[in-house]
Amino acid sequence: MTGEVPDGLQEMPPSSKLVYKVLEHDGPLTQRQLADHSLLPTRTVRYALDRLRDEDIVEERLYLQDARKRLYHLPGDGGSEADPVPAPN
């Protein structure tokens, strides 16, 4: 990531900005992982993701370990199909 702030992020609520920064640093992540990393409630993370997706700041894709979940990532960050979560031993 080049450190450029996407258009529209400046006007977003603080929770959306925090979710963006967590994805920038640790992404791609699931909604639950975002809540754990950001220390925000899952409902707040869901709202933040909705706002970020509406502005095309965040993208989602299928989570290969559990098809019921989605992985969220920044555009250009999620091209790899590699799973960021290590498999249990």
C-alpha cells in the first residue's frame, strides 16, 4: 500500500477509518478477525464494512476455509488466493 488515502474516507465515521487502517496493516481479514484486531463490536465492524464497500474502498471475496464467511481486503491487496490465517496443527 502506498499510503494514499482513498476519496471518501475522510468523511467516514471513526469506526470505518479504523477498519480501513486494520485492513491496511493486517488484511485480508474476516469480519470476526476485524472485530478482534480493532477491538470494535461485530455490529460496528459490519456497519463500517458496509460504508467502506458502498464507496468501493474495501472489497470482499469468499473465505476458502469457511464458505459462509467473507474475507475483506483493500483493492489491489487481495489478488492472492493465499489464506492469511494459518491452518491448525
